[in-house]
Amino acid sequence: MTALLSSAAWATGTAYGTALWAIIRYGKRRAGTPSLGPADFVTLARAILAGAVTVLVVDGLVRGTEVAALTSVAACALVLDAVDGQVARRTGTSSAFGARFDMEADAYLILVLSVYLSWSLGPWVLAIGLMRYAFVAASWALPWLRGELPPSRARKVVAAAQGIVLVVATSGTVPRPLAIAAVGGALAALTWSFGRDIAWLWRNARRPATSKRAATRRAASGRAYRRRLAAVLEPGR
């Protein structure tokens, strides 16, 4: 078995497993979640498959990977993406930790596939995998980006399309021009989705401040009106 993978791939797998364990432990402690729920175990399986994809990508960069194996593992991870949400709803075990775990597993798999495709289609593909991480980094400096977004079917469709398009492009079953067009379309859709969400957060971050200023102005006008009224009713005061 050892001979099937390069030493770099084995080192990557070990590092990934260690990091995954530490991240889950930290996330559970921060969320106050004592144990993983049924849906969380499905997400964990997806995260493990994403680790396998990482190992295969690293092995491929070192000595060439069987594309069929990489595509199959990534496809299994995508299929499970449609399962954990249903399990959480049917078992009534939805949680903030589970939602975050699900989102991070998705984002990481997209990042790894983007890295792999960037070697054949060009470095511009990395924008797909890095966009969410750039958004998170920007939120550290811009607190209004941390606002809660309303549910959106369009956002979910665009997110799901990223993985499907990247896996199909990775498989090599479509001509290169078509793969470039499909991945480019996925990137355009993702850019639109993030742009729409950022615009919504910006508008709603400014709205409370505007409302507060308006309330302050109304209160000041009310006080001025009462003073004028008092002057009319009690001229000698």
C-alpha cells in the first residue's frame, strides 16, 4: 500500500488527519457541542474524502495520479453533500457547529479541486477555491461582512454547481475548451453570488446607522417643537 503513494502524499495525509482532528475538537469546544450528531458523522466522512482528494492531488503533482481515482473520490464527497443536511433535518440534530462544519468541508474540497485544475487550465481557476477564504479574511478587517445573510436558493445552487463543474473538468471527459468555458462560467456565477451577498450586507450594515440618525433628528425636532409650544402657552416663562 505504501508503494502506491509518494512520501509527500503520505506526509500530506498525516498532516491533514491531525489538523482535521484538532479543528473538530476546537469547533466542538467553542460551540459547546459534547459529541458529533448523525449528520456530523456524514460530514466527517466527506471531510475524510476531501483529505483523500488532497492526498491524490499531492501525489499527482509529484508523480502523476490516476485521474479516475481522484474523480471518483471527489464525486463521492459531492454525493454525501446532499445527505448530511437531510439527516440533520430528519433526526432533528441541526446545529450551528454542524452547519459550519458542512460549509468548511465544502469550501476545502472546492479549494483542492481548484488547485488541481489550475495546473492544466491556468492559475485563474484558483479564484474559485480562494474566494470564500478571501471573504473571511476581509471580514476580519470589515466587521459588517460578518452579518447574517438570509437564506437563498440561488446561493445554494451556485455553491453546488462549483463542485459539479470542477469534478467534471477534473475527469477529463470533456474537451479542454468546453472545460475552460464551464469552469469560467462557474467562476462568473460565484463572483455574482458573492457580490450580491456583499452588497446586501453593506446595505443592511448602513441601515441601522441611518435609522438611528433619523431617530435622533426626530427626537431633536420634537424637543424643539415642545420648547416653541411652551413659549407660546407660557410667554412669561
